[in-house]
Amino acid sequence: MDYEKLIDILEREHDLSEEQWRAVIGAQKFTGSVSGSQVSTLRDWAEVDTETDSETDIVDNTYSVVKYANDKARNIARKVFGNRIYIRGLIEISNYCRNNCYYCGIRRDNKALVRYRLTKEDIMECAKQGYGLGYRTFVLQGGEDGYYSDEVMCDIISSIKKAYPDCAVTLSLGERSRESYKRMYEAGADRYLLRHETGDKDHYQTLHPDEMSYDNRIECLWTLKEIGYQVGCGFMVGSPGQSVDHLVKDMKFIKKLEPQMVGIGPFVPHHETPFANETQGTYEQTLYMMSLIRIMLPEVLLPATTALGTINPRGREMGILAGGNVLMPNLSPVSVRKLYELYDNKICTGDESAECRNCLNSRVQRIGYEIVTDRGDAPSFVR
């Protein structure tokens, strides 16, 4: 089968049949996904020790379809966004969560975790610090914590918008009611991130307890879009039990939803979860799926996630070179960052915000991109 022709069809039609998706996703073999042109860039990095980091350590360029997809995705992102990388200031407001997802380190039954909540004053201080560092989007992320009622959240959102009217507020607070989503939108929230986690209902139930509903998760995403949010969905790559067919369903669902943002990252196990001994996802497979998403949705906001940087020291840079255009550095107080551990060995938990910002700026410049001071809205989105 001519896989490159299928990639061309995806670029032209922005979708494939299920059979075509199955062929393209299965072609990668999940053993290498960084293109030859990326090797040249990576080889020039100061961190690379040419005596210990051979080309094979950096990239396995065996499969031409992978190189073809990576190059095409990067060129599409360059055409739409230039060399501009948007940054989002992540504020992790709480690690309390009512849910018990089998993969998540802040799950309800993790009794070893020290719990915390940020006050409104804490959050405003994070935003103040971030604004001074050039952030123009703040992402308020947390577990499904009942403390943050609609009244509490609307007060926080409106306060941020009043203090920083040129900034966007993104929420990532899980499943809530339509009325709750609407009230927070009317208070000034601009975007909402809610990973669907998998496009297959049966697979969803193997990742979550019976009390959680795939249908409700999907309904929440459609509700958010109807209300007017810029919406983000996403899934774990390499989650336990995931198959090529599951990934096909992910791509078909994303195409149907047409979100403004898609956040995908490798599954990384946490030692206090039922999936502690499961095999983690690979950065190669994640990068390849990122490229396919970029080709399918040319204007999508596509983060190179912290999880990528966790499993590979150059993962976030590779994510950008595979079509990503968003980074989400942490603005949370250093004192609580290690407590918001969704997965093991999360990076950047001890860096001050300014230190993290400067580090990312240097890393991005080395591969020919620049971090910009911008809200970074989806190109065609109008509120």
C-alpha cells in the first residue's frame, strides 16, 4: 500500500475512511517517528554529546511514511503559524478529585497523596507573575473538586479578566453541568480542555470505574462547543489495552468534533494507581499521532505536552518539530507542584516560573522557533 498517497489524501480531504486510517496508523509500527530533517536540527543542539548520543539514539528513520507525515505536518504548521509558539501559563488549582480513574495519580483512592487547594489570592498571584513573564493565556486546571463551585469559579474568572483584559482564561476542570459551563463562560472563560481519553466506549470503561460514563464525557464536549467555548479534546497514546482500531476511532471523533485544540500525550503510569505496572506509551507513537492530527486539522492548537518531555529529554522540542505549536509551562506555586502528579517523574516541578520560561525560550530558539506574547486563539475562531 502506498502510505504516502494516503497522507496526501489526508492533507487534501482532511479525513480518511476507517480502512485508510487503519492502514496509516498501523504503518508506523511505533518504532520511530522523527524525520531526517529533524535529525540535523537535533544533532546541532548543545545538549547532544555526539560520542554518546548516536543518530540511532535520537531517531530511527526506518519508515518513510513517518518521515513524510512529520515533514508535512511541520510544513503545514509553519504555513499557518509561522515559527510562532504560543505559551499557556498552567495553574494547577487543586489535586482533590471525586473521580477514581485507573491511570491518574490524583485519583480519589490515592491515600498516599497530600491534598491541596489554591485560594483565589494564590491564583491571582500566579496570574500576576505570569503576566509579567509574557503569558497571555492562563489555564486553570484541577481535579473535579466540589469546593470550586460555580460561584467560586466565576469570581476567580471574572477577577482574572478584569485584571488582565488582554488575556484568555482556559479551564480544565472535568465534567460539570451545562448550566455550570454556561455560567463560567458568561463570567469570561474563553476555552475549555476536556480530554475524551479514548474514542471507544468499551475501551473507556477499561480505563475508568463503572460510575464514570463515556456518553457523558462526549456530551460535555458537545455542550461546551454549543455554548461557545474554544474546545479542546484529546487522548492518551499507548494507554492500557489501546489498539489501532481505538486510535482510528479517536481520529474519527476528533474530525467530527472539529475542536480548536487537541491535547495528546503518552500514557505514563503512576505508582499509586491500578495501572502502576503497565507499559508506558512511547514518544515515537505520540509524535506520529500529533503529525496526523496536524495534517487533518491544519489550524488546530496542538500542544507539545509536559508528558512528552517527561519520557524524553527533548520530547517537547520534537513535538514542535512534528507539528505542535503550543507549550504549557507551570505557573503553580513551587510548593505544590510535586503534589499535582498525574503520572510519575513529571518534569519542571522545582523550577521557578521565570527559570522555566527562560529555559523554554532557549530550547525553542535552538530549533528555529520563537515564543510569542499572544493570547494564541484558534485562527478562525470568533467569540
